[in-house]
Amino acid sequence: MERAVKNMIEVLETYPNLKDWMIKWEPEKDKGYLWSNSIEVETLSKLVEPYGDGHSGASFAVCCRIVKERLM
């Protein structure tokens, strides 16, 4: 997971607007990151895919939570 977190942070550092969004946005309580319809979540997912971290929906959501905590 640590590698996946570092990769996601690298992506966010490359896309400052996405990083700002990640810091400010809170997913809906009944959806979280996993079931969110946010275009930013979809964009982030596509940007980290080439790193080959092999995220499931759940691991992506956990990674997002860890990254957000570290960025704040």
C-alpha cells in the first residue's frame, strides 16, 4: 500500500488542481470514494492506473483516505 500511496501523491503533485480538490473534497457519506460519481475520482483512478498498483475499488478508496490524511 505504501507504494500505491506514494504513486498517488506523485500524480497529485503533477496535477495541482486535482491535489487541491483532494484536500478540500469530502465524499458523500453513503458513497465514499468507492461509489462516488465525482469526475475527479474517475480522473485520479485513470491517472494512477499506469503505475500498476493493481487497485481494487476498496484498495483505491483506502489509498485515497491515506493520501488525503497525509496531504492535510
